[in-house]
Amino acid sequence: MSRILNSPLRTMFLVGLMLACLVAAQSPARAAEGERTNVHVVVTDRETGKPIFQARLTLIFEEKSSTLKVKHSKPISFSAKTDLKGRYRFTDIPKGTVRLLVTSERHASFGKDIEIDQDNQEILVKMKKPQPQI
């Protein structure tokens, strides 16, 4: 028996055990992959309905750092600008609550927490002109 414990068989057993632990640690992350989706943002002018080109988008959400640290999460943010049609698609976003911030020249800033609960969810943002200061 002691010869088996000091043999290459022992090494193979330990490597196999480490691989099994690694796969087990990764499996919750694979399950969470099914809970990710794309988020389509469409930005238009509230008065005219015309798309807003080059609107600045920031999408912020919490990403769990590890299955071992369930209580710890880190904020992740993605930034982008809309295309000529006032659109942008964020990919691989976890379902749940996200914060969307939108800014554009000659428009008031927009910020809102949004629940992402559908696949390929579309968010329509209608930007207002800024209100005069009194």
C-alpha cells in the first residue's frame, strides 16, 4: 500500500482530484451564464422622436466575484456611444438590476435603475431638452 501512495498513480490521483475540484468550482459560473443576456439601448429625442447619435451610455451592475465569496461583489461598468440610429447593444450582461446613465449634448442627463429580466431586452430612452434655471 505504501508503494502505491508514493507512485505515479498517487500523482495521477491528486491531479484528477484537483481537476475535479476546479470543475466543481466553475460549475456555478456556468449556470450563471444562462442568466446573461444582451441589452439593446435606443436613445431618441423626446420631442422629435429622432435618434440621438453619439449619446454617451454607461451601464453599471454588480458582478459576484466568486462562489466562495457570495457576499462580496464588485461594480462593473461598460461605456459606449450610440450609432447613427441612436442604438447600442451591450453583450453578456447578467440579468438583474443595472443602472443606465445617458448623457448627450443639448439634452438633460438620464439615469435609472432597470431590471433586466428578459433575453435581448430593449431599453428605450427619450431624452429631454434641459430645463432653464430659475
